[in-house]
Amino acid sequence: MGPSDITAVADTEAPAEPEQTPARRRPLTVILVCVLAVAALVIAGTTGWLIGSSSSAPATVTESSVDAGFARDMSTHHTQAIEMANYARDYSSDPSIKILARDIETQQYFQLGEMQGWLDVWNLSRSSSEPVMGWMNGHEQLTSDGLMPGMATPAEVNKLETLTGKALDIYFLQLMLRHHQGGLPMAQYAAAHATQPYVRLLASKMVEAQSREIIQMEQLLREHGASPLPAPPTTH
Amino acid sequence: MAQRKSTSSRPSAKAGTSKTRSGRGSTTPTARPESKRPSNAQRPAPPRKPGKSIVNQKQRPWGLITAAVLVVVFAAVVVTYAVTRTSKQTNPYKQPALADATKISGVTYRVEPNHNHVQGAIKYDASPPVGGNHSQYWVDCTGTVYPNAIANENAVHGLEHGAVWIAYRPGLPKADVDALAKYVSGQDRMFMSPYPGLKSNISLQSWGYQLFLDSPTDPRIQQFINALRYNPKTTPEYGADCSQPTFKAHPSTFGNPLWAPAT
């Protein structure tokens, strides 16, 4: 069937186009094979990379991961903010300080609960032998007191909890501002490097919320005629 | 297939070089071996080529073409998927709109990048507002039904804490207001108030999201609440407290935001 049709076509049309299509088959075939090969390479490469990148968001979060380090260290960091805010909320007589303190306290309590929930689900303990801040890979250092960046010393917290009136408001703003300044790079690092999307999401929310609160506390300090404490050193 | 043809073609081509013109078309594969010897038969060579090429034109490698097209399309799909996936992964600060919310007919979403605490009246980009700068003093949003209109500046801070705000046109029949209150009463992260000049009977707000509708029995109300109450993906301060007993007892009024508890 086929061959006879082709014969007819070939016989009648052969003289019509004598030189237009010399040896076309091979270039077309070669091009097609090349396209196939390149496309196959692209698929293989992309798929391999996708598999690689999805395995970087593993179902299990390891002891030494950014996720676990962030959840543990930010929990510690949050706990101190909650304690300071708790005191200011109860003992300040300035409504703006009380409102700010409650805003920070309740927000960080909620986030603390979320982070503790992750550790439970990951089957990891609250404490660990991993070095504090080790998950940040040198991007932020402990203070000379061995504390996380921005953390108040026990003496500073004790001092805060003896104050009232304007002295309390100013010292609370100073300690909490420095606390946020130290915590911000931790949250930024986790937002960029954590393996789990929900960890990156919460970390990004902390960055958003705390950077606004930094602005607010700087403004409140100016209104109180006071200056911030020296900001924690940054290694960025 | 291809192997058979080429092997069977060779003998015929070799055997009858003189026959080439007539035999050429009958069995296509003969073309190949012939073309390799244009030096042997100089004259037959030129006319041979057009005949051969036309035969080949009719026999384009459709299988190969189809395969190439399919594979290229597949590659494009894979690459597109990879690109969209990673762009989602690598920017935690830019969350896409929640599909659960935007799939509800009529729901709009706008990015609200501002959320500073600002004293005094604030101009908003939506009415009722769905986000933006606001008073430091948030509305009580623990399932609170306000009988009178409240200030945008306090309400927006409630949205920032993940609340859904049901607003309704003043003068809505009491039965409708009561029906709306059933979505709110006793539900944390919910509050409701009349809203002067509302363009529909009812509107729902969550940080970034809005829906205008007219009937309190519209099923989209519950769908909106289900998708957005607490609003964990979008609001910048998901989880902060909704309780504000002093505001509940002494709420702000429309156009007159409170910066701190009224005494």
C-alpha cells in the first residue's frame, strides 16, 4: 500500500524540485535527536535537583538542624521577653507601656507554644547538648556573659523587677529594645535557612513583628527622654 | 523495522545500479546506499537526490517529532514546576494569598505591608480597612458584638492579631443582626460592629482579605471564617492576644480611635 503511493508521488514530483531539499533527512533527525537529548538532560537535571531540594525538607528534623536550634534557642530568648513584659504589664502605670508589654507577651507566648509543639512532634527534647547558637553557624555570637544576643543578664532582670514608675518604663524599653535587636538576626537566619516551611514562616513573622516593635520602642524611648542601650554586636 | 529495511534494501541497490531511477521510488530505503556513491555514477546522482528527498519528506520521522515535542513540553512543565516551587520556598516573607480563602467567590486579597503603631486618625486603602498602620490599642476580639460603630484604627489591630471582623450596614433588620451575631458570640478571634456607609449589607474582613455580601444566611460567611479565623499565614502578628477588657467596656467610636484605655 504505502510503497506504491510513494512511488507515484516520487515519479510525478521528482523533477519539480530538483535542488531544494538535498539530504534533508539527516539534519532533521539529528536536530530531533539533539532536542530529545537536551530535553532529557533538562528533565533529569531538574528532577534530580527537585528530589535533592525536597529531601532538604525532610520529614524528620535532626538534633543539629537550624530548625531545632532555632526552636530551642528562640524559646529561651522568648521566655525572657515574656518575663520582662509580664512585669511591665503588671507594674507600669503608663497605659502605652502596658499595652506594648501585653502585645509582646501574648504574641511571644503563642509563638513559644508553637515552637514547643514542633519539638514534641520532632521527638526532640527541650534541652540539648548542641552548643547554644551553634545552628547559626557563626552568624551571631554569644555575649561575653555567655548569653544569647540581646538577652538581659540575671542582674538586669532583677533590677527591672525592683523598679516602678518612669524608671521602670525606661528600663523596660531599653532592655526589650536590645532584646529584640539581638533576636532579630536569629529569626532572620531561621527564615532563610530552616528546612521546614512552617519554621521559616514563623521566623519571618517574628522578623516582621519585632522590627515594627523596635521602631515603636525607639520612639517611646525618645518620648521618655531616654536613649537605647548599646545594641548587640552584629556579625553580618 | 529500520534494520530490516536497510538490510533488504542493500542488495537491490547494489545489484541494479543502472535500475536506480526506476527502482528508486519503489523501495524507499534504497535511497541511502545509492546516495553514498555519487562518484561511481556521476550523472544519475543529481536527479537521484530530489527524488529521494521528496520520498523522505513524505516519510518524515513523525514518531521522532512527536517524541521530541512531548519531551520538550514535559521538560517545560518540569522546569516551570521547579521554578514556582522554589520561588515559593525561598521567600518566607512573601506568602501567596491563601487558596482556601481566594477560592470563595467574591473574596479579594491585597498585600498590606504597613503595620506600625500610629497615633490619631489613619487613612485606609479599603472601606472597611483590611490592614495597615493602626493604634497600639487593639479592639477586644474575643467574640465581641459591638452595638455601635468602632474606630478603624482599633479594629485593624484586631485584624493583625488574627481576628475576623464582621461589619454590617447600620439599619440592618434586627433579625439579620442577630443572625450575624451567632457567628461571633463566644468565638475567639471574632468581632462585629455596624459600619457607616458600608456599600453592601454585610462585609467580612481578615488581615488582607475582604468579602462583601448581603445575606446573613450566605454560606460564604462560614467559609470565610473557616478559612481565615486566626489567619496564621498572612497576618504579621498571628497569635497575639485578642482580649482587651477595657476596650470592650469602653469602646472607641467611628472616626475617634483610642490610643489607650478611655478612663
